[in-house]
Amino acid sequence: MWRPGEYFGVDPNLVRLGVFLLALATGVIPVLVTYLAAWLILPEEDQYQ
């Protein structure tokens, strides 16, 4: 699974903040629904280690 925070060497919380700001700037509902769906569907990081 591709993790942009790890790929770019950025804190995952900054990536989440960027997604949140993108949601506010472009239309909150579609982005937040997508983010919440991915959060519920994707497994935790610890499951692969």
C-alpha cells in the first residue's frame, strides 16, 4: 500500500492535515466521505509488521 507520508518523508499527521485542508478548499463532503471510507476499509499499519 502506498503511504505518501513515508514516501515523501513527511509526518503522517501533516498528510492528514493536508487532506483536511483540501477538503475545506474543494468541497468538504466528497473528500471527507472518501477519507472516512478509506480509514474504515484500510488495515492498520501494525498488521503488516
